[in-house]
Amino acid sequence: MTKLKFGFAALVASIFAMPAVALDLSLADAVAKIESESQDVKKADANLKKAEASLDAANANRWFSIEGSASYMNMVNIENPSESKTLDLPPALGGLISESLKDQSVSIEIPDNIFMAGVTITQPIYTFGKIGNAVKSVRSAIKMADASRDMTAREVRYAAADLYWTAKMTDEIVELTKQDLNNARAAKKKLTAAGRANRSNLLKIESDIATKEINLSDAEFNRDTAHRMLKIMAGINMDETLTLTEEFPSEFVELNAGELKSTPEWEILNEQINMYDRLARSKRAGAYPTLAATASYNYYSMSSDIGHMFDEKGSQSANWGLALQVPIFTGGINRANATVEAMNAEAARQDLDKSKKITTEKYDNAIKQYNHLRGNLKSLENARNLAAKTYDLSQSRFASGQTSAVELADVAAGLYQLDVALLNTKYKALMSAEMVKKLGE
């Protein structure tokens, strides 16, 4: 039994001691995860649904409306609240009730319980564009919300790519820094193994190793920070270990980017102009008549006894017709509101003109920067290869005692800086391509 317990404990310990499996994450997967987790995209979706609901509300004004009402009233006899109200009619009016009462005064009891119910239907026929232009303005708002959603998604995809390549670059820098530190440690080992470790060379290498250990610590901290941010934005568990499977390209092809013809921002501003123009027409039409068809039905019932109110048949009435509502004087509010919307449209036109100039310049600059960095990459790769050959040569000379640790450290630092510069240039080129995609996709 004791052996069984120890065996089970060993099995559990081995399970928990197993290393965690890293999550492989490609660029496409990271972008998809971040986009699905983005609160900005979710808000843009909600705004689109809100705009679509506003269209239903605007369209509702086109159709007929039905209003129903019901009321009950009790007439109170002010002189004697406990009794019903009576009305004394002179003989002349008594004759209207009955020929036999034409020479007599008549007292009639007024029913003090009154019930009324009715239904009214109204259908707009012609509003001179008040409703039609309002509906068209909401359609423009829907297009604006849709374009805004597209613009937000592009921004999120660009930010996702930035997060991914930043994290990947920190991975590469950690590896470069480790290699740089290992080279320094190997140089120290060769120096001490050869039995010629003079104090000057040894101190220089020790100082170099200490500096590179700090560089590695900083690089690992930056890597961990970049990975945490990527996990947060992608909705990945913080305990998960990430393996970024995408590699920096070894070659950058020419961009297939044409002239910038449209962007989501331009679509938003175009529809904003249309929306304000249509709202101005709708406000202006508020000064014009409104023609509508109406129909109603009403039922009345009166009784002195509430318990017998519906025993007898009540009175009914119905009617239908046309109604023309003509605003005579509104203090100029319609013209003022129309002017406000017209000026909003003019402001949107100026914003569109400015956006076209600025966005086109950003788009062209992104293409130019990409091409500029492509040209620099070739020179950097050539310089890096020469630095690597120089470092190999310095290592050989150092091993044979023909150069000092100072020269070897300088050559190693130059190689490390070129490796980082090459990596940084690739990152910038990738983000320039992403910027072109974001603006002109």
C-alpha cells in the first residue's frame, strides 16, 4: 500500500513537472484574435446597429399611426354631492321632449357616469420632403457607421501587426544579446586558457561581460513586456507561453500600391456632407404644409347608475377626411435650423478636402519610406556581413595573441549594433507596408 502511494505521488509530481506547451501564434492568428477581442470594433458594431435602428424609427413616420383612448368621468353635483344632478327645463323646452309636457316645467336627471372610447388613424400623404429627406439622412448615417467600422478594423489590424512584430523583434534581440554575451564569455575562456591573461585584457573582458549581462536582462524584460501586451490584446491567458512562428522576411518585394482613390475616412466625410444637406432640406420643409388623411371612431355611454352603464346601447360616431396643417408663423426657426445644417455640411466639405491632402501625403510617404528602407536593407546586410567577417578575423587574431580584448570588444559591439539596426529596419519596412495597407486597402 505504501509503495502504491509513493508511486501515485511520483506520477502526480511528474505530471506537474512537465514543461508547459508553448502556444504557436502566427501573424494572421494574432490579428484575428486581437480584432475579435477589440472593444473598439465591438463599439463600432454597436454604432452600426444603432444607426440601422434609427432608420426604422425614421421610416415609421411614413406609415399611418393609430391612437386609442378611453376615459371614465363622474359628474359631481356641487349643491348635493350625494345625489345626481337635475336640470329644470321651461315648458317650451319640455314640449320638445313630449307634447303632453308643453305646458309644464320638466326636471330631468343628468347621468353622472360617462364613459368614452375612441380610435384615430392618421396617414401622412405629402410633407414636401420633411420625412423623405430625414430618412435619406439616416441612410447616410448608416453608411457612415459602416465606413467607421471599416476604419476601426483597419486601425486594430495595424495595431495588431505592430504588437506582433514588436514582440518578434524583442525575441530576436534577446537571441542576439545572448549570442553577444556568449561570444564575450568565450573570449574570456580563450584568454585564460592560453595562460596570457594580462590584467588589462582581463579587466576589459570582465567589464564587457558585465555590460552585456545587463543588456540581456533589459532585452528579456522588454521581450516579456511585449509578450504580455500581445496576450492582453489577443485575449490569451497570461500563463501561456507564446512562440511567434512568423519570421522577418529575408527579402522585401516591391509594393503593388496604386494611386489612393478612397479611404473609409473619406467615405465617412462624404456621407456626412450628404446627411447634413438632406437634414437642411428636411428642416427647410418644416415651413411647408403637411397633408394627411384622418379617420376616427368614437363610442359614448352615460348612466346615472354605474352598474347599468352598458345595459343600454351607447352613442357612436365615425368620420374620415383630409387634414392640411399650414405653419403660419414660427419665428424663423425652420430657416435657422436649415442654415445650421447647411453650415455643418460646409464644415464637413472642408474636413474632407483637408483629409484628402493629409491622407494622400501619408500614403505616398509610407510607400516612399518602404522603398527607401528596401534600399537601405541591401547596404545594411552588406555591412553586417563584412562586420561578421571582421569579427571572425579578430577572433582568430585574438586567439593567437595578435590583437587585444579592446579591439575584439569594439568589433563585437559593431557587429551587434548592425544586427540590431538590420532587425529594426526590417521592422520599419514591415510597418510601412502595413500603413500602406491600412490607408489604401
